[in-house]
Amino acid sequence: MFFEETVKCQSKKEDMDIEFGRSSFFEEDSIYLNVDGKKIVMDLATAKKFVQASSDVGKYLGLLER
């Protein structure tokens, strides 16, 4: 389970390579994020905030059900 895309800005002038998914690299599974080749694995507290914020934005924009 992951997302991997070259995402283009609405201006069509810039783009960014984004990869996001589940990491089992460390003892505790969590979320990894790779943006333009820079990769991090979040601690679970940060991952929870990231998921909540993503969900909140998705709901606000009508992309997810409330």
C-alpha cells in the first residue's frame, strides 16, 4: 500500500516526485514519505498527526466523507 506519483503544480510550471506508504524498516511499522529523493520514516505520534491532518483537509475539500 503506497502512493507514488510525479505531482504537477496547478500552474504546470513545477512538479515534485512524491512517494508515501507503510514502512517496516524499523521495529515499529509507520509511514514513510519520500519527496524528490529525500526520505523519512515518521515516528508514530507524527504519523498520527499527519494522517489526521490529511483526513481533515480531504474532508474540507469534499474529497472524503465527513
